[in-house]
Amino acid sequence: MSKLQALIFDVDGTLANTEEDGHRVAFNHAFEKAELDWHWKRDLYRELLAISGGKERIKFYLQQQHPAIKFDKDIKDFIADLHQIKSQYYQQLLASGKISFRTGVKRLISAAKAESIRLAIATTSSLESTEALIRHFHPDWFEVIAAGDIVPHKKPAPDIYNYVLEQMNLSPKNCLVFEDSQHGLQAAIAAGIKTIVTVNDYTKEQDFSEAALILNHLGEPEQPFEILQGDCQNHSYLDIDSLKKLL
């Protein structure tokens, strides 16, 4: 019989509204700082989110939109330097308090900690940006922070989730994943982990048919969630009891 032992969270768009309020803004700042006439508007950024990883996103954009551009340095170094500028500005945004947790996240994590349910991060974002976000909110929440290039293949490959399971010595049947994107869902499902999706403006049109539950957010007692797919046993917000029933 499955027993809930751990919750594993994606970061961007799942824990916090980082894509719209953080990463997109930081990318555009980096482009301006590097004197590039690029600007990622919301519709373009939605398309680019199909590419996992910030450096990979820049590389894809270059190949698709500016294939003939010439650089004074190796393209890999150019992308790394540009991404570093972006990461520095992203951390400034975090420090300014302009990025907030999504509805219900802090309450649910606090409830999990109170019941000794283990917590982990599994993200394709850089380790630097991920740790900055976690530090800003609560540095001691997560037992494992798996991020960036720690595994060979990013989502939708299951590598990052398999890594977390190995590090925590857990069976996938005793875990739940929280994601917001189709690639994230595919990665978790491929690792054998039941997944809850909380959609956002960037991902709400994606295919989440394999998710155990699809919500607009995790909910609060005074702010019920909207169920887009699945059964919450008459709950209006996710709590540990509803998670155990779902598992």
C-alpha cells in the first residue's frame, strides 16, 4: 500500500510566479544590458517555455530568430555570460519582494513539515536561481534541491525526478509531484510519480491529461481552488489529508 512520504516541487510557475514576474523580466534586462535589440514579449515567451532551461532557451531563440548573427566569442560562452547577467538581475528581483508564492504553497509546505513529510525540489532552472528563490522564502524547507545541469537530460526526460528519488531513497509510489508544465508532467510520469498540476497563464492550454489532478492553484480556506480535472473528495483547498487520499 502506498504511503505519502514526500512531496516534490517544480519551481518556476509552480512554487512561485517566477516566469512572468521574474525570469521574463530578467531576460529582457540582460538583453538590454548586452545592447541587444531583443525583447521577449509574453506570447513569444510562452512559446520559448517549451524549451527547458534558460541557456537552452537563449540558444533556441538564436537558432530560430538570429541564425546569421556573429559573435566576438564562442557562442557557448556568449550564452553563458548573457545568462549570468540574467541570473544576477533575477536575484535582484527576488530581493525586492516582487516575486510571490502561488496561492496555497506556503500553507501546504508548512503542513507537510508539521507531519514530517519530506520535501524536495526538481527543476530545470539553474541551481543559482533556484537556491536564491528558496533562500528568499525559507532556506530550510527542502531536503534535496535538484536543479540545473545536475543530470544529463532536462525535462521532459525523467532524469531529474529519478535523481531525487535516488538521493532520498524513496519509491515513486510514495511521492507526489507538483508541476505546472507539460514537460514537467511528462518527466514525473516517466519516473512513475503521480502528479498534481497547477496551471498558469503560460501553461493553461497545454495537455495535462495524464495528471492525477489539475487545479488553477492549491487553494486556501478563504480562496477555494478550481478543479479542472480529477476528484478532490469535496475539498476546496489541498491539505495533507486530501493528498493522502489522492495517492
